[in-house]
Amino acid sequence: MKKLLFILAIGAFAACGDAADKNVEDHKDSTVDAIQNSADTAKAAIDSAADKAVDSTKAVADTAKKVN
């Protein structure tokens, strides 16, 4: 009887351990996705600001050409 309980206990630990590993993997994947989305959003904001700065500089240069 002790051997049977020992085998069942090992099986239970193996089953629970596998579920915990999958849970950690899922959490890690969602964290990586969140970081990637944040990075993409930040890159888009930086690109937008850079484009606006270039457009402003071109507008000032065009205005300066018209004045002279």
C-alpha cells in the first residue's frame, strides 16, 4: 500500500509541476508581448515627433526663402 501511495504522490507532483511550468511560460510570453507593444508604441511616438520636427524645420526654411 505504501508503494502505491508513493507512486500516486510522484504522479501528482509531476502533474502539478507541469501545470506550473506552463503557467510561468504563459506569463512570460504575455510579459514579452506587453514589452514589445510598449516599445512599438514608443517608437511610433518618436517617429511622429521626428517627422513633425523635420516638417517644422522645412516650413521655417521655406518661409526664410520667401522673405529673402
